[in-house]
Amino acid sequence: MTKQNKVEFLIVGTQKGGTTALCKYLHEHNDICMATRKEVHFFDTNNYSSSQASYAEYHSYFEPKSENQILGEATPIYMYWYDAPRRIWEYNPNMKLIITLRNPIERAYSHWNMERTRDKEKLSFWEAIQNENHRCKQALPLQHRIYSYTDRGFYSEQLKRIWHFFPKEQTLIIRNEDLKDKPYETLKKVFNFLNVSIPSNIIIKSSNSGRYLSPLSFKEFKYLKNTFSLEIQTLEKMLKWNCSKWLEYPNKQNIHFLHIRKTGGSALKYALKSSLPTDEFNITLHKHPTTLKDIPKNEKIIFYIRNPISRFISGFYSRQRQGKPRYFYPWDNEEKIAFEFFSTPNKLALALSSKNLEEKYKAEKAMKNINHIKSSYWDWFGDEKYFKSRLSDIFFIGSQEKFLQDFELLKKKLNLPNHIQLPTDDINMHKTPHSVDKFLEKEAIDNLKVWYKNEFKFINLCASINR
């Protein structure tokens, strides 16, 4: 033993909070003698008696060398165990206590995953946290060592128990994320707290993180967020920390809305932007130029489609009025010529089969030059082969023809609140005025079916996906 003849510091918690990594760092310090094993479990044994405590047995876990100045060990349950702070105080009232705290939501899931891999937990995480209170009662009057997934995350009461016996100056509380993200700075605090030298070369350790079968679901996160919200607020006041990120869902899915021209995108973006950001998703509302190839693979997409003939009529009148009243995008020279010649979509579509070759040429040129009308679904999705290669990235396909109905379905998929609604005014809906002539003769419709045959192919492909 050292000249003080006692263990002088403990890493007392929290379990799954980075204590293994911290223990490894301290084990390599020449001034420090750590116990021969992590988690000695001396002060949390069920048959512990302070009057009969065998400190000699406890000391047998330490094999100090001549250069060692201080002894310590890491048993992360000490923080959680009701009687441990008193027992530690009875052993050494001058004990220094190091505490690493982790987001209690993440800690609970990591704890469950550890017990699952040890084959001590058969329930799913959701079942385990729903049944925790009942299962933990089996260990009364003690705490449950295995099933206490959420209970261990109520740090404020544990800190109060510790501070009842030890002054705050004898405790050092660090954040798990600081140990991972700022190891040098954090370890300097630890070394200064222990009054040992600061090594010139610190080799960064990896954390003791296990593999997960699946990430924490949003349903589970939301439940735990409600469980710990007040506790985290209390902890922020106690420690003067900002823990707001602890209440952010760590597995947010990136979702991209592709704005295909004349499919209702303006109205949809108007409605969605008021709900952003969401707890569950990172939703990006893109402008027209963004295509599927611009979206990273494995990130999800939302888009709407529309019958190509209905889209043609809407696109025609949108460009005829130069985007007004919501926008103003002046005609280019080719559009100006086209609208001087064709005043309605019916006239333009009929001219595609005109026996007057000059009129037919002007119609074909107009179809290729009027914005919206000339755009193809494939402009956004490449070719059929590429589109099919990204089918797993499709989150939702909506239809302009079922706009209200599909918007409600989308809200459910995104877990958006009921008060999020589509705009009702024509300007924010960016709707074609009711007064315009939308009539198409049969010949005009037939011409458009031929002209837009590849667009109908895309529509049919999307319909097969939605089935």
C-alpha cells in the first residue's frame, strides 16, 4: 500500500458511461496504482457490514509499485447503490470520487444491449423499459443490478446521496462525450483532481461500446425523453451544464423532398416548413434543380407525381402568367414566341397533329421550350435502371390527384402534429386560376399521350411501387 495506506480515489459511475476507458487511461499512469481488476465490488456487496468489513481483503486487489503515489479503482455501480456512499465514507472520508455521466437515454439502451449480449436479458428493449418497475421490485429492498435501465439514469438523487457524505470538492463530474471528443482536456482535469503529473504522451483509447442489433427507435426515444426530461433539467441546474443535445434523437433519418415542377410542391413545402425541424427526421425541402443523383444513397426521398396531361395544363398556364401572383419569372424569347402563337393548352396540344407543317413545327418547338411543359420526370430520376437502383431510398410517393389524402398519410409517416395543414389560398397553393380554359379535345389528349409516353411510363412505375 501507499504511505496513506488507503485507497484514495474511486471511479463510482455511471455504468456504461465511459468508466472502462477512463480506468485504462489511469492504469497506464506511473503515479497511479489501479486495482488488479476493474469492478472490485467491495462497497456494494449485499452482506457488507462496516463493523466486520475486511479492508485487508479489499487491499489485496492492489499491488502498488514504489513509484505509485495513489491507489484507486473503478466500480461504476457504487454511484447507484444506496449504501455505497456511506460505506465508502466509513472507509475513507477523504476519498476522491470521479463520476462520468452519459445521456441517460443512450445509457439505458447501452445497458440493455450489454445485458442482452450477456444473455441475461430476454425481453426487447421496449418490453424491458415498460416492465422495469415490476421487475426491479423483485430485488427489494435493494436495487436491481440488471434490469435498472432507466432507474440508473436519475443522476441527481445519486449525486445528492454522494454529496451528503462527501463535499463537492472531493467529487469530479465529467461528461462521457467530453472523454470521447476532448480526451486530452478531460484527462488533464482528472490528473489535476488527483494531484498527479500530466503525461506528455497520452494514447487515445477506444470506448467499451458493444455492437447493436438495431438503433434506438424513435418510439423508444420518445418514451425515454418523456421519462428523463425533468431529470435532465434538474441536472443542468445542479451542474450548470447544457444538456439540450441529450434530448435530441440520435438516429435522425435524413429525408429529402424533391420538388418536381407542377406536382403541388409549393403547397407541400409551405405546409412542411412550419413543422421543421422535427424530433425524428432531418427534412430538407429542395428546389427544382435538385435531382435524385444529388441525394446520397441510403438517405430517403419524398416526391409527388401528377397525371402528365393535368401537369401539362397547369404548366402551360403557370408559364403563361410568368409564375404570378406568387412568383415572377419572365418569359425567355422562345416562350414569348410560343405564347404569342398558342393562347390555350388545347390549341397547343391540337397543333401537334396539325396538317399545317409550320403550325406543327411551332407546336413541337413550344413543347420543347416552355418551362414546366418541357420538363420530364426523368430529369429528376435519371433513367429507369438508376431509378430502380434507388427504390429502397423512397420514403413516400404522393399524388397530386389525391393531394389532401396523401398529405394526411405523409403526416402520419413523419409523425407530424395534426395542426400542420396545407394552405387554402390560391397564392400559397400556387394553383391555376379557376377561370382559365382547361378543356382539351380528344385529339389534343391523344396527342399528349403520345408526346408524354415516357412520362406515363414513369407514372405507371410509381404506381407499381405504391402497390
